[in-house]
Amino acid sequence: MARVLQNLCTGKMGSRRVLYIVALTSGFWFSINVLLLIANNQAAVDSLDSLSLGLGNSRSRRDSHFMEDLGIKPLAPANKNKHYPWQEDYPYNGKSGYFGTLFDDGNKLTEVFDVSRQRNKNPGLGENGEAAYLKTEDEKKLAEKLFANHSFNSILSDKISLDRTLPDVRGDRCKQKHYSYEKKLPTASIVICFHNEALSVLLRTVHSVLNRTPPQLLKDIILVDDSSLYNFLKKPVDDHVKTLSRKVKVVRNKRRQGLIRSRLNGAAVARGEVVIFLDSHCEATPGWIEPLLARIKEDRSNVVVPTIEVINADTLQYQAAANPDQRGGFGWDLFYKWKPIPAEEQQLRKDESDFIRTPAMAGGLFAIHRQYFYDIGSYDMEMDIWGGENLELSFRVWMCGGRLEIVPCSRVGHIFRKYTSPYKFPDGVEKTLAKNLNRLAEVWMDEFKELYYQKRPHARNMYYGDISQRIALRKRLKCKPFKWYLDNIYPDSQMPDLYPPAKGEIRNPNSGYCLDSMGIKDGNGKLGLFPCHGQGGNQFFIFSKNGEIIFEEENCLDVSNSSPGSLVDILKCHGFKGNQQWRHKKSDGTIVHVPTGNCIDRGNGENNDKPIMMPCDGRQSQEWRFGFYNSTMFPDK
Ligand SMILES: [Mn+2]
């Protein structure tokens, strides 16, 4: 474990490798949820790095992606008389403060708004989003020492101008489209929650918004300090934002509230028609806000997510993505993951600038009509700190009549932390995550919550509090069943059979060892063995009706070699039986590979971290027991 962490810290390996390493700690699966979460972030790095444009030149104008044919209608228009929970107004006086020089510069507001060049008093390192490096050995040593505080290079960030310039990374089509947006767009409030954030990174987030948001569209920026411990995040922040604009307000939580309640505190102060939530380590690029607001103006039940790009944690380089060909989904552990856009969905798009319907969002950055946000129940206030709230809102938006979309023309950079989150979960990660995810499953997932509990068996009996208000909300909004969501919005969910012949761990009773995927997927390694830990995760398999042994919905055990001693591959399920077909006999516990007739054998000696294929001979190392059997398909004998 120490070795693993050390490797992660040195950061010399690719993020894909990090995923392996994290997955290899299968036995510690339960206790390193945070690392897994970060690995998911790294997966986002991967997917964004390797994006390529997979679009045909389909010019057909099919309106079905507006979902009229699915019977989704927006909620009633916002009640104009409803009193928004906002605070005292700070009218923009047009003279002093951040925007004072703007109009004097004669900027044409029809052009893409970006005053970073004019505001940039200390241009230098990292300009135009380029990679930057520390110069002296002392600086580098200090940076290394402090890296763990934030899990990105905060010392380097301190040396880069808060107003650094960024490239205009939108595609050509998006640049053209910019001039087609209506002049009168809804105003926006930007809500940025932070907890122990690096000061320069936080302020650069604010500066990038001020520098690249047309003033008439920016109502306010609300900074929510979730009870940070550092003094430099108190008065220095207050003093600094006073020099910027009266539009920037700071709200401070007296006690640690977590992301969810912090965002609600921020939204309560916001006065814009639209609320845009940003993480506290972002940079907005030219033209970022108009496409979000325009889409919400079309229909206030559109909830939109910008294309999130990578700001490198070591060099702070802005790493622009190609056109996105991924959207958001999740596995049955209820962790967000990137998924390819299904072909049918791609065909609905007019060109690469058209929005992408997405079943789920990562959660850090999105824009929502403020009144709509409250109308559909804002957030589940009983969820603690962080985790699960992104899917909760995603499910709720889709099931209760809204839409969730990625807007390719809006590009916002985000520092993906390198190996671990510096945040503390006061009640511990497992308890917090289980509570949040159980609430998510219990309120929204109907009978499919079983898939989640199968995946995280330890969560089944954990405390999740009172959900009656959220159930009542679901009734009041007349939300559709989760089955509808799976069928219509997330048909690529690779939903496993709810009632397969057998499932759970696959244990060799004599040794107490279980088959363990080691987190390996799709041809990147061999099936492993690990002491049974009873936590699901990498030791959770499904024996399907077709005789496949499935790991994580889409990966199958596969053997292509009939010689004794061969190892077992983990490959994408192809559904054609063949090398992926197995037979399990409950009487003797054998798992027979149908094409070769060999049995899975625990083996012994040098290969005992990996099971091998051997001729079946009834020895104890060939006896395997699934965690659960479906008694009609495997009657007890
Ligand atoms: Mn973040």
C-alpha cells in the first residue's frame, strides 16, 4: 500500500496506470474510496485527453433530440411574483471597480468578451495557457513539499498571473455560432464553493470569470467559504475581491457544511436568473458563458454542463480537448464515469457544436435556471459533504421532466487533482458515501437499487436518515420511474440481469481466496486471486444465463488457450458464448470452460496470485462457491 501511494505521489505514470494501481489494492477497496474517486477524475483526464471527433457530416435536422416524442414537457414558467431569497442589491455603478476601464476600452460586446489582456498587469509564466515551470531548486523543493496540501502545484500557481491569457479553444462552428445568440440572454450568478483552497487558484477562478463574462450577463459571483482553516482565505480574500468588483460577494459557513449545503447557501444569495456552479480551481475561456445561457433561455428546464477541460496539476497548462465524443454515465457502484456517445445519439446532433444529451453529470460545473433549481427540489439537504449529489440531480432532472446536456461550445478548464483529495470527511468517507448513495438509490432507483446494493454490499444496512421528504418531492413532481430513465435516457447502461443464476464473490472454500478482477478491464491483464474480503467491488461477479462470468457489467472472463496452466483473460463481453462460455456445477463446485473443458484452478506455488486453467480432476483447488445462487436455476442438492 505504501508503495502504491508512493507511486501515485511521484506521478510519473499515466493516469491509466493509476487506475490499475488503485484497482490492484482490491483488498483495501473499502478504505480507499477517495483514491477511487480520484481515479475517476483521472479517467476524466484520460477521456478528455484522447478525445477525437467521431461525427459524421449528418446535416439532417431531426428534432427528436428535443425529446418532444418522449413526452417530456418543461415545467410551468417561473412564477414571476415569487420572492427570490436574495440579499441586498449592489447596483453596478459603471465607474469604479473592475469594470471601470472596460467600456472606456471600447470593447464591442458583440465580440467575444475577454479583457484578460488589458487587465493582465504581470504577464509572464503560463501565458496563453501554456505549461509553466518553476525555476530554482528551492522553489521546486518547496512545491514538492506542499504538493500534498492541494494535490496540485500551488507554488507554481502563485507565480502565474491571476489574469493570465488563455487561448480561444472553441471550434470554428462554435465561433460562428457565437454571433447567432440572442442579445438578451438571462443573467448569471456564479457560485464558487471552496474549502482550504489555494488562494491564487481560487482567485484565478474569479478573475477568469470576470475577465471573460460580458458584464451585462454577470449578475454576481458568490464565493462560499466552507469553513476553511487557513487565515489567508479570510481577510485577504475579502480585501482582494473589494478591489475587483462589487459583484463579488463572500459568504462564510460558520461550521463545515460540505459541498451540497454550501452550494445551497450560495444559491440563496445569488440574484441572477441562472446559477452556474463552478469548482474553486477552474478557468473560464473566451465565449464560455453565452452558449450555456442561450440554451437555458430556450427552455428553463435545460440543465447544461460546459465541456470540462484539463488544467494540468503540475504545469497548469490548459490542455484543450478535441471535440468531445463522450458523455456522462455511471456504474452500479453509483460512481460517475465517462461513456462513449451512442451512435444513435450522435446522429441526432446537427454538427459538433450541437449539445449532447447526457444521462449524468460529473457535478462540479453546471448551469441551471435558478427558479427551476428550486422548483425541482434543489439538492437533498441531508446528503453530507460530497458524493452522489451529482447523480441525484441528474436522475431528478431527467425523471421529472427536464434535460441534462453537455454544451460543446462552452469550455471551462478544471485542475484535476493528481492523486488524492485534501478534503476531510468528518464522519469518514465510507459512512458519508454510503449515506448519500443509499439515499440516492432508495429515493430514485426503484427496484434497480438492488444492483447498487449488490455492488456495495457493505452499504446495505448503513444509516441513511429520513427520506420521506424526498419521496414526497418525487410524487409531487410526478416523476417517471427509473425504468423509464434507463430505457430512454441511459439505454447504454449495460444493465446486468437483476436475477442471474448466480452472483457475488467466487470463493475457494479451502483457501479463503476469491477470484479477483484486480480492477482489470478489457484485455489489460489477467484474472487474479485475493483473500476474500466480502466488500463486493473487484470480487463481485455475475454468472449470466448465457454462461458468462461478468465483471462490471461489460467485462467477461475469457480463455483462448487450451493448454494446462493458461491464465484467464478479462475481455469485453461479446455475447456470442464461445471463449466466454462457462458451466458451473454446484454439486462439486467446478467452473468448467465450455470450449476447452478445463476447470478454473486456484493453483499453487509461483502462480498463486492468479488462477490457472487445468484439466478437471475434482481436487479442492477447483472447488468454487458463488456468494448467492438463484435457487430455481441452481437447486440445492
Ligand atoms: Mn474539482
